[in-house]
Amino acid sequence: MKIAIVGGGGRVGLPLALILAANGNHVIIVDADEDRVDKINSRIMPFYEVGAEDLMSKISNENLIATTSNEGIVDSNVCILIIGTPVSDDGIPSANYMGDLVRDLSEYLQTTQLLMLRSTVYPGITEEIELIAQKLIPNIQVSFCPERIAEGKAFEEMKLLPQIIGVESDEAFKISQKVFDGISPKFIRTTFKEAEISKLFSNAYRYFKFAIANEFFQICTSNGINWLNVWSSLKDDYPRATDLPLPGFAAGPCLVKDTIQLNYYSDDNFMIGKSALKVNENLPEYVVSILEEKYTLDQMVVGILGMTFKGDVDDFRASLSFKLKDVLNKKVKQVLCSDEVLQKDYFISAQDLVNKSDLVIIATPHSAYKKLDIKKPLVDIWQISKGKSII
């Protein structure tokens, strides 16, 4: 099967492209980022994903190629759209661009059998895309097949998790199923809107759990209660609390954005979602306020270990580490930053940061930090240091 993936050079598209190519398909990545395209064609991963480099090195040009030209879509059996859904500062997701994109691509899709959406959108968008596509492209089918993977676990989870297929026709389901045959262990058929809202619910639910943990943490800390002992007593051999995570700087482009999309779809009445956003996004300010009660911050150098949004990935989109940095910059003598997998000009090594700081905050739980011997005052809500955190 010839499969074109528009936006296929990113963190969602490229792992899918690699696993589809490894499954025997001829995959063409169409991506506007020229540098990313060059790296893929040179078999260099443009970002970190567990197992990706090894898999990419084994795939021939016959099965995988990248281009910046829309001509690559021509004669594809299936075209998959994986374009991020931007959300403006006022909380309004912009989906019009997707319809415009389909119009722009329609001349290259005239013999394509299936247009598959994989970008997360709020309910109703796939239906709109189907109307646009079927006016411009004869006999084309449309499906919405949301990705459900966690960054860093793409190849593992694509083979373990059921694939939801949102369709309005048997033919669309049949072709969509063929794309994932030999990869997904199970298929779940739904309508467009059921699939769209299922994906939003999934990410919002995960975001809620972090918000609950963070609010419980704040209640304990504000009242002088040892929150770590509370967690231990609550979860120890008690199955109904096993899914309560540790508190921490929970963020990431999907969880935040999709909670905002649900609120927009709910006419700004998604109360739990808005509360979760407030709790999670305000955690940096809360932590700094606690530190202000304990220390004379304006005379201190504070180091932040971990600037990505999640441990052991190099993605810093929506990372609260940068918000923490901004808050600290207004309060302390100097802020130092370090990260194990992300590099910026002003970052220093982890050990150098520990040596130069008066106080250290582990903002992202990279596994490498477990080996650090930090004798400075330490804030480690993620508990990488196993009980050494001052709060």
C-alpha cells in the first residue's frame, strides 16, 4: 500500500511512518520542514524516540522517503493528515486551516481512496472535512483514527493499544483497518464524533489525575502535613488509589491543548477542565511561594534540573519548567538551567548546576538525576531523590 503522511516528520507522524514502512508499505512523508526532511532521508532522527534510530536504519528508500513537495501525495492509496491543532491565547482552537489544507491538497488526491485524520480535533471537524473532501475528490473515503501513544513509547504502544477507527461507512473502516493490520492488536469502530471526543476525554482524564495529585499536594503542604507519608498510606495495598500519580509539573502539548479544546466545545462550561488547568499551570507559582517563606530568595542562585515537559524525552512544548524559570527570574539572584536530553545555549551540565546553585529544583524527572548526589537544599516533588525534597 502506498501511504502519504502529511506532517509526517513530527513526533506523531514519524513513528507512525516508520512502523508502517517496517510493515511493508511504501510510505511518503510530506513535511514543510526542509531540515527535518533532509535528516529523515539521511536516516537521522530529528528528535529522540526510544527505538527509532535502530528501526529507521533498517528501512530502505523503497519503503520510506520524505519530501517537501505535495507531489509526493499523488497516486497514494491512503493520505494521513497529522497537523497540529493550534489553540490561541484566548482558548479558541483553530480548525479552519485543516479544511483549507484539504482544498490545497485536493488536486493531488484525485485517485486516493482514503483520507485519514490523525490530528486531535474537537467533535464535528472530521465531518466538515469529509464534506469538503467529497465535493472535490470523487469516491474518496474519510476516517478519524486518533493516535494514543505516549512520547517515548510510540513503538511499544502502537503494537499494544487498540486502534480507534471513527468512520461513517463500511468502506472507510475496511481501508483504515488495512492500514493498521499487522500493527494494532484490536480495532474499535466508532462514529466520527465518538472517536474525536474519546481522544479528548482520554487526554483530559490524564490531566485531571495530575491536577488532583497537585491539589492534594498543596493542601498537605499548606497545612504542614507530610504529603509523602499521606501518599504512602493512601496507596499501600489499596487498589482504589493505585492510579493516583505523584504530584509534579504536569504539562505537555496534548494534555493542556486537548483540555482547552474540550472547554471550547463545551461552550466554556467544562468546569473540571478549567480547574485542572488552573491547578497544574499555577504549580510553579505555588512552589516558589513556599520557597519564599523558607529562604531569602533574592540572595540565592537557584538551579532548575530538567526543562522538557516529561522525563527522558526532548520535547519542551508547554513545559512548565520554563514557566518556573520565568517566575524565579523575578525572585532570585540568578537562575541556572540544565537538561539531559535538550540543549540550549544557556544550559549548563547537571553537575555544574548543582555545584553553582544554592538551591536545586528537579522540574523534570529524567532518570539520569537518580545518580546525582545533591547536598544542596532540594525541591523534588517527583521524588527522583527518594525523600530528600525539602517540600
